Amino acid sequence: MSHIYDIVIIGGGPAGLSAGLYASRAKLDVLVIEKEKFGGQAATTAELENYPGSIENCTGPALVERMRKQAEEFGTTFSKDEIVEVDFFDDIKILKGRKEEYRSKAVIIATGAEYRLAGFKNEIELRGRGVSYCATCDADFFEGLDVAVIGGGDSAITEALYLTKFAETVTIIHRRDSLRAAKSLQEKAFNNPKIKFIWDTVVEEAKGDEILESLVLRNVKTGEISELAVNGVFVFVGLEPKSELFKGKVEMDDRGYILTDRNMKTNVEGVFAAGDVVQKSLRQVITAAADGAVAAVAAEEYINEKFNK
Amino acid sequence: MLEVNKDNFEVEVLNYTEKPVFVDYWGDKCQKCIELMPDVHKLEEKYGDKIKFCSLNTSQNRRLAIAQKVLGLPTMIMYVNGEKAETLTPDKINTVEDIENMIKKFCE
């Protein structure tokens, strides 16, 4: 018989790490399983200046490393594995990983979300060859070169500002005529001499022989087609939940976001969800961390009632 | 792992013919690259007799990386007789298993 954890958390981003912190402080036996890199999307975010208390050294990697250490300090254990199958049917939940099988009294799903593709021609073919979804990973390459950013939300503008430290010009291509990003970010972008804007425009195609050379643009109002020579394009057009594994196991909305109540409970007893994978209006590090805390406390209550009577 | 750069890339990778050469393109700011690194070192212990393992810091060798058509991190390339035989771009690398699967193909 393998070990039975109190709580297994799937996903090591801010939601999972915060859940780990709260659960281990409650002296529960808790494991966080991460398949790729701890920190989730936050680990590839240049600056997280909207996370309270994160003023000095507020880069994403620095913040999540502090979160991870803090959780570890209180006894959270970690595993590098990818869960490929879950069985939530019985009181003891079973999670099958590539490396081993895990059993627990409660599960917190904190698998997060990932970037959505913009959908232009050759987007996939030129990934890692000029088409990027991670400014912190790839900005270095574009020192002194021209890049474009697709999107108009907080991520797009934050990353565009970061890219100005490297690139010669950063052209923001947005399908509307105004930005959705926070006003303070907009102000910074409008005042940055390296940033240019192309409004009401979508990217139709990426062109290039092995590496990106230009983008074919279409104005959505006039239909006019033009070409923009760039060495790199960074895509920030929204998110998609990483919930494929749980289809048919817990309730979701039609976009795949998991439905929970205010205590982060799913419709399945003993299964909770937290962070970007949950249906909600604001997906930020702070809301992910908050979800994680709520889920851990709710899971603790559930375990006490169910198993410790 | 042999650290390759603009000075020794030609000798160690392009002109090397004894066995296939694996190059791990990484960068100082690439969190995913840094997370993968210990596991890639373990692959070297496992397959090092059949494959030559190299790493290239793109932060310090940007022109060389771009000349090799690497514009995203992490990227892993297998060279056979100095020619690119297979490339894993960032979207193809989720876990170290993806890298191991590529390496295994060149171990025959």
C-alpha cells in the first residue's frame, strides 16, 4: 500500500504553492506535484508589480521562488511528475503520474492556464524561431532588433514594456482601437518612445525562411493588407485552462474552466480547485494565491469531518 | 557538459564527427531552461558514451544562436556530422522525457 497524503495539490504555480503553505502550516501531510517548472506562468513574467508587498526584486521568478521556499519551510513536499489519470470516485483519491501513483484524502487542482494561440498562418511552424509566448525567456535574442507584440491586455502591455529594454522598437498590434490594460500600464506604454501602436489590426500570417522575417497584417475596419518587417513577435491574446485531464470528472463551463463554490469546492467531494483553472473574473497572482489559501482551509475542514471523527 | 561558445562551436560541434552532438541552448533568464538543466546532466550520465553533450549560453552568444536559427528557449538540437539532424523548439519540450526521446533516436 502506498502512502496516503492528506492533500495532493496538482500544479506548482502561485495557487498550488499558497495552498501548500496553508496546508503545511495546518500540519497536514501535503504534496505539490509539478510537471514542468514551479511557479507556473508567474515564473515567466518579467515583473509582478501588482502583487502586494512585491516592490523590491518583484520579478516573477524571484517571487515564486520565495513562495516555494516558504511552503517548503513549513513542510510542504514536492514532486516533479506529470499526472496522466485521476480517479476521484472513492474517499481516497488516486492520481496516476508518469513516475508513480499518488493517493490522498483530498485533491486541489491548481493546474492553471496557458497562453492561447493567436491563430495566424505559420504561427506553429515558426514557434521558437521568432514567434514567442515568453518575453522573459526570449527577449535577449532581440537586442537592437524590431519586435511586435500582439494583444492589448495587462500581459501584452507589461511584456511590451519589458521588451523595450532589449529591442529597438516594439510595435503593439491590437485588434481594437483602445487597450484593455490597467491605466497606469497604458500611460507607461504611451510615453515610451520605443513603443508604437497599430490599431484595429490582426495578424494574418508570419513569413520567413526558417526564422521569422515579417508579419502580414489586416486592418479589421478597412480590410487593408500590409506587411511589417520584424525579427520577433510575442503573442499575448489570452488564456486557456489546463483542465483536459479533468473533463468528465468535475464540472466545468463550456470553455473548460472548473466550477467551484466560494470555498473552492468542486462538485466532487474532496476535490477542490484554485487559481487560473477556475471560472472567475480576475486571473492574477494574487487571486490565485487567495484561492489556494481558501482551498487548503476548506480541504482541511473536509478531512477533519470525513476522516478524523 | 561541454560549454560551447562562438570560439569553439565550429571545432566542437560543426566539425566533430565521432558521434552525434547534442546542444542545449539556454539563457540566464530562461527559468524553464534552468529547471531542466539538472535532468539534462543526468541524461549525459546515461547517454554520454554514445552522444556528445554540449550547452550553449545564448545570453553570451546571441549571434551564434541566431545563426543556428535559434530564436526561442529552451531549444535542443542534435547535430550529426555537423548538420542539424533534429531540433526541439520550446513548444516541443514539456518535460525531460521529450528530450530523452530525441536523444534515444541517435543512440543506435
